[in-house]
Amino acid sequence: MSYLAKNYNRKKISFKFGKGSYLFSTDKKKYLDFVQGIAVNSLGHSHPKLIKTIKIQSKKLWHVSNAFQIPEGEKLAEKLCKKTFADFVMFQNSGAEATEAAVKVARRYFYSIGKPKKNRILCVKNSFHGRTLAAIFASGSKKMTEGFGPKIPGFDHFRFGNHDSLKKKINKNTAAIMVETVMGEGGIKVIPDWCLRELRQLCNKKKILLILDEVQCGVARSGDFFAFEKSKVKPDIVPIAKGIGGGFPIGAVLMNKKVASGMIAGSHGSTFGGNPLAMTVGNTVMDIVSKKSFLNNIKKLSKYFLEKLNNIKSKHPDIIKEIRGRGLLIGIQLHNNPTLFIKKLMDHRLLTIRAAENVIRILPPLNVKKKEIDIAVKIISKVCKDLK
């Protein structure tokens, strides 16, 4: 009997330890892990530099209140700002916290300039911004919000790719547009660069804010530090999490100087957010994944992986509908429900996870080896043949 709540439909498998791209189960089986905690373990399992970092810092200091200065957080914030569009950072513990804080920053900004009624956030219908009450209503998913009423007000929605609907939904109370640069849970749908540029222009014209949610696609996952960088767009607010901690819980909100002006003392807080242990881990991850050579290698591996997957698609068009993604955030869209396909992959010791629209998400560590991609390609190809 398990005393855990039943809010997860867990597979009947558990793991004893992990190393790099691999997990080793309690029944002594070796799995190629292309889930990595859902894009969290950016450097794979048991990375030696992260182990060393945690070991050293754990002997010094784990946690102090944000009532005091935390040098490790100052250091990480500086790195993030110098690497990106941002002027200021607020540290959180998770992606959901980061997206909620992003909403607060947007609303607080307009409040601070005397426009408190500009407080509505416009989001993509059936997007994903986390599991807290505000985040599920921001996502506009009936499935996620069912049973959690009353509805949290302040969010409007438009369909992905429907620009006419988007423009019509903007009104005098709209404060911001919030979208995932690459929709993860929604089916690995990439917002094109031209579309991001139009969103920025639209926000400028309407004098509202642009929030780009990069919780899953950010921190090098796309091959650029942020997925939006390729478009040359500068957002106002960006929530991040997942990969920045390499497996350790870290979230953050990055913002420009204009919107940060509304976040005065006491306007937001997080007990554990930005603690010394988390920040030290984040600094180590940042030092590795922000290097140009590291990012270029992700792009190189991504191109190789996508070519291989598209070759499989061309041989099995009756099974695979589309290959999606950017960098090492990849989706295989099937014509049918992917449950059996995912099970077959796991039977062959490849771990993946599903997303919406019959999509199988492929999320290897960012330091995955080419030979490990080849193993995954071979398994995927075999499963396609087996399901003929």
C-alpha cells in the first residue's frame, strides 16, 4: 500500500541511481533517460561538477532568509542579466511560482503607474504555465481547471496561431500577452520567429507587456540560451526554471528595468527562493550551459537528431505524422494515441513522456552523446517496425 496521494499515474518502475543519460532501476535494468525529469536535469544525472558544488556548499550554508544579502544569488542574478535582456531577477523555487510571479510583476507595473485596471493577461488556449490555481486558469485548459472553481479572474485566451482572435481579445484592461516560446505540454509547438516579432510590435503598439514563458524551453534547451533569441525580440518579462538548477529546484523571473520598477520592498517574497545552496548550484549550471561552444554543440546534435527522426518518419508516414521542436526539445507526433508507442520504447529501455496532440516528448540531457542519440534512433525505428 502506498500512502502517497493518487494525483500521479506512476509507472511501475523505480530507480536506484543515475549516471549521465542513463537511469538504473531497482531491478537492475539500464534505461536511456530522454525524459530527464521533464527537461530538468540539463546536465544529466550525477554530473561531477554539480556533485562537487553541492558537497562544498552543503558544508558552508544551506539557507538564510531573504531579509539578508545572499552573495550567491547576487552572483547568479548578475550572470543571468549580463547574458540576457534582463536588468533584474527575482528567484523562486519552481516554474509555476515563476509564472505566477511574472503575472504579479505585470499587474504591479501598471498599478505603480496609476493604471490598476490594466490587469488582464492574454494567453494561448490550452497552454501550460504550471499547476497552481492562477496558473491553471492562465492555461485555459478545461481538463486542468475542472473541479478547482471558482474561476480565477484576469485571464483571456486565444487559439494558437489565430492572430485575428489575438488582436480582437486585446482591450483597455489588457496588461500583457503571455506565451510559451515553445509550447511543451501543448505538443512541442514552436512559435515562429516572425510571429514573435509581430507579438513584440503589437505589444509596443498597444503599450502592453510581452511575457515569454521559457520554463521548459529556456536555459540552453533550444540551442540558444533563450529560445526567443533567434528572433532578435526582447521581451519584458521571462519566467524560467527546470534546467537552471540541473535537477535542483530553482525558478526565477527575469525582467527589464521598466517593469521591475513596480516591485518595491514587500511586494513579493519567497521563503526558500534564492537560498545559498540553490544559487550555488545555479551558478555552476550557468557557467557550463551558457558557453558558446556548449550551445553550438546542442544545435549540432539537434540537427543530427531531427534529420534521423525525419528519416524514420519518411519510412513510416502511417505511424509518424510530424517531427517537431527546436534544439533538444523534440516532439514526435503520431497519428494515434502514443500510449502503446511509449510503452514499447520503455520495453526497449528508452524513457520518453507524452504531450498533447499525440506527441511523444524527447528531452535528453543537453550534454547527451551522439552515440546515445543513435541508440534512441535505433529503438524508435524498431518500435515503428514492430507496430506495422
